Amino acid sequence: MTTDTIDNFIETEIQSGRYKNREELVTEALRQMIERENELDFLADHMSKAAEEVRYGCGQPLTFETIQEYVRRERAENTNATS
């Protein structure tokens, strides 16, 4: 991705009214990156714990649906905590 492509994207987003300025857009982009990293850390931690539980016969295997539910629940808890 070139600098021109990024600049054009930023300008298009600002002109659309979605963001007031570059700072607002960058702040939102960073917020989303941090949220995604937190979700990945959360999933990695829970998957590791679940794998240990399954290995020792005291847990249930995770499915894609179960993982999605964990993420939904965490998001809801985080949203409620910040409200």
C-alpha cells in the first residue's frame, strides 16, 4: 500500500463526513487495532487453557461457534463496563 493510497483513503473518509480530521481517523484506527489485539490475546489465552483442559480430560473442546460466543460475551462485558 502506497502513501498516496493511504492519503487518498484518509481524504475520502474525511470528505464523506465520517471523520472530522486526520487525527480523529487515526485515533479510531488505533482504537480498532488495540481492540483486535486484545481479542487475539483473549482467544490465544482461552484456547491455550482449553487445550490443557482437554489434554487432561477435564474440559470440552472449543468449536468456532464457542470461540465466537466468548468474543461476543467479552465485548458485551467490556461495553457494559465502559458505559
